[in-house]
Amino acid sequence: MVAVILDTSKTNNVVEYFLGMDEFNHPKVYTNEDATYTLLIRLILLEPGTYVNHPNMGVGIVSKYRYAMEDKMDQLKEDITTQVGLYLPEFQDVTVTVAYNKISKEINIGVSIDKYVYELTYSQDTNTLASMH
């Protein structure tokens, strides 16, 4: 996973723990950009209603935007911005960009957080969300 660093004076200290094990049989831990990518991907893929305690949590890109066209991109941008603000409040200065490519049927999502740009691509054909490498 790759993040474009716009300003190296800001330190990003994000940690995300996984249930898996690393090569030394320790609990797997992602930090900084990898952890942020993981949190963003989870939030964008998460279907609202999955967590009973937070029924509105999640963008639900698969159910809401799988067959969406250009006219729905502003709503997707608003959904991602709102979800990050509500459920990932540790991230400040968030800017979201969304672009639809009708030829490849892909939605390109850019999330700028604290001078880092995280780029994700959702493919409507394969129904996958991936970070851009």
C-alpha cells in the first residue's frame, strides 16, 4: 500500500491490530499509512446496519454504488466525508475527491488526511476496492 506524502513535517501515528500473526508469531500490527488505508477500506466497504451499536456506520459502496454513474459521485464523496468525520475523528483536515471512469467502470477515490493522499479504486465490474500502488 502506498501513500503520497505531501508534507513530511507531520507524523502520522495510526495503529491497527489484526487477528493474524506475523512471521515471528506475534499479533500482526499495521501502522501509519498501512493502518490508515485499512481503516478507510473497512469504512468504505462496511454496510450500514452491520454494527447494532452504530447502525449508520459504513458507506456501503457495494450496495449503494455498484451500479452508480457519474450523477451519484457527489453523494459518494459526501458519504465518505461524513463517515470519516463521524467514525474516524482522529483524522483531521480530511478532503475527499471522487472521479468516475465510465470506460473502465471504476470509481477513483482520493482521501487527503493530514497532508497524505490515500488513493483507492473501486471496480464496478469486479466489485473490488483496492489501494492504488
